Amino acid sequence: MEAVGLVKRYGDRIAVQGLDLTVPAHKVTAVLGPNGAGKTTTIEACEGYRRPDAGRLRVLGLDPIADSAALRSRIGVMLQDGGVYPGARAEEMLRHIARLYAHPLDVTALVERLGLGSCGRTAYRRLSGGQRQRLALAMAVVGRPELVFLDEPTAGLDPQARQATWDLVRELRADGVTVVLSTHLMDEAEELADEVAILDAGRVIAHGSPAELGRGGAADVLRFAGRPGLDLASLRSALPDDSEVSEPTPGSYRITGDVGPHLLATVTAWCAQHGVLADRITTRRHTLEDVFLELTGRELR
């Protein structure tokens, strides 16, 4: 999937302005952004629900508007709400969707997998929010799509359902399905995504793997407590060149750099050699949420 110079306006407001985005095949790409960043409009354009005002957009090599009939059977779309007749029963609706495809997944197995068996004969309007989420996910994947768009797939789910959803996304990727995931949950993106695109003000402002984005931001931090006044020059000389050490308050030490097993072992070995009992050792890795907030700000939108 590729968007080049994508533009979408709503009256005087430009929701997407010159956006460039490439989604690699057979991987999970998370599209992140604060409210109003343009991610929903971008994804709806890729799904064929919005006609761009400018730019080039190709999904599986096709134009989502001009080639919508050919594209429809090759993609799956998970909607946040709607798209289901309120009186339709959950399993009845899923089986109806499955019959529209040439080689659908086994509906009974999918119902069991996503815990929909207990509500299979329940009308859609009577389903809980979590049950509607799981049904929407099932309808998006039952047709064995080549590309699937998942919009907040675990919103409102309990931990068991959330884990089942994550496992299903991993299996889709293993089966060669391209997944575009829109989520506000940074841990979900870190857990599932091979690539992350962060949008703001209608543009992609950062793109890469979660690890790559994390390395591009602030350093990781290791903290420990010990007796005040340790020889910081000696400790610094034992650490990797990109590390820094300080004593913000007496007896409290802070080391920044690439915090990993080697750095932790180096610090504890130095403490042992100098008769220092290191206490309250903590590490904090630079997370995707840190990167997101650094790039988009902390103000509410």
C-alpha cells in the first residue's frame, strides 16, 4: 500500500496535507496519532470510503475508488461501530459475510476462537461493547483478506479477549496478511507492529520500527542508590562511551545510555569491586509512548 502526496479537505479545513506513507506487505503497520491528526481520514481513503482531493494512492496495486469492485474481495475492514443490522444475530451475520467470499475461514472455529459462541444467537443490538468488537474483528478477517484494516481492535476488551485478539493478529501476519492497525494503545503497537507511522497535522512525522523510533529519542535510564559521594569519574570510565552518570541527590545515581544486560552487569560489577551495595536498582527503557509524546506534545486535543 502506498500513498504519495495525499490531500483531503473538508471545506476550509485540510485533514490530510501532502501525506506520504508506504505500508510493507506481509507485516503489521501501526498508524498512530492524536485526535485530529488525520489518521482516520487517511485510512478511510485507503479503504475507498473517502475520495482524496490530490495525491496518488494505491492499495494492492489498485485505486481504492476506481477499482473498488476488484479491491473489495481482497481486503477486510474492521469498523468501530455500525455496518450490522441491529436485529441480526451475531453468528448469523458472520456466516452471511463468509458466504460472500470464495474461500472463507471456518466460521465455527472463528466463533470459538474469539469467544462468540455464547452470544452467537444474540441480536446485535443486545451485544456488549466487547462482544461487538470481537464480532467486528471476525467479520473483517473471515474472508481471508490479503490486507486487513483494524480500527482500535481491542478497545473495551477484557485481558483475555485482548490477548486472543493479539494472537490472531500475529497469526494473520504469519499467514502473509498485511495488517494496518490504528490504535491509541502504545503497548499494543509496540507488541504487534513491525512498522509504526506517527501522524500529526495531516502528515507522517515519524516512521520506522518501534525499536528504531525508540533509539531516535531520549536515552534509557538506570537508577540505583548507594552511599553518597561515589567516584563518578571511575564509574564513568567503566561504562560504554555513550553513557553518562550523575548524582542528582546525595546517594541517588542516574545513568543514561543504552540500558541493557551488559550495562546492568557493568554497573553491578563496578559496585562490587568498590564495596558499594547498590540498592533500589531500576531501569526505564525509552518507549514508543515516550516518542509519541515527544513528537506530538502532551496537550489534550
